[in-house]
Amino acid sequence: AEAKAGFPVVVDSRHQSLRFSGVTALTPSDEEVAGVLGRPLETDPDAMSALADLVAATRVDTALITRGARGVAVWSDGAPVLLPAVARESAVDTTGAGDSAAAAFAAALVAGASPLEAARLANHAGALAVRRAGTVAVSRADLFASFADETASSRTVA
């Protein structure tokens, strides 16, 4: 679904996801989805099932569920995909992490990224936001460095 102006509509509501139908994307947290669906999201299969139910109930093109230290779940190409957390570092402050992830997801979709690509960016943005105290802006340089760190780490593991 697209707005009449021809751009994606991404909604990040607080416990109101089911009120928005036919928008491009929703970006709730796992806590919010558990509340609106009336069931816990404690396991990966729980998150995948809840994501499918959320997409079906709202008729959105995609949805991103932020899962804190467990990463994100995204609806991509008609199926749920789980992306593990970017870094296992201890969170300093989770204030604004979901907002950072939602903003990155929306910006990536507007720029033409696929939902999976947008989710990867959102996952990094959320992880960066929790590394500092207070509400922080995640910069482009921060994101580039985070992806570079991930690439470097994957090379040293092999």
C-alpha cells in the first residue's frame, strides 16, 4: 500500500498496531505485538507466528518487530525472517532504540530497499542506539562503522 502521493507509509504506534490497516509497514516491539495479539512472544517461533498474524490482520506489505537483545523479525517476500541482534554488548540505555530502528527501516524503504535490507539497517540502528545513555541520534557514520565491524567479524570467524 502506498499513500496517494506514491510513497511508503510506515507506522510506529504504541500498542495500536491493529488500528492501522493497509499501510506499507508497521514497526512494533515484541512487547507491543504480544499485547495486541494477546499472547507472549517468548521464542523465535512465537515471533514468526505473531508476525504472520499481524501482517494478515492489518494487510500491510511488511512489518518489523523489534525484539531487543534477540534482534528483529521482518516480513519479507511473504514470509517471516529473523535477524539476530547485531552485537551482544550490554545495553547502556534502551531509550529510543525502537524509534531509531523504526526510523532507519522507514528511511531505507523510502530509498527503495527491500524489507530485508531495511530490516538489516534497522537492526544496526537499534543496536547502536542502546550503546549510549539517553536518546541519541544514530549517524550515517555510526551505521557505516557498524556494518564494517560486522563484516570484519564475519571474516575473522571463518
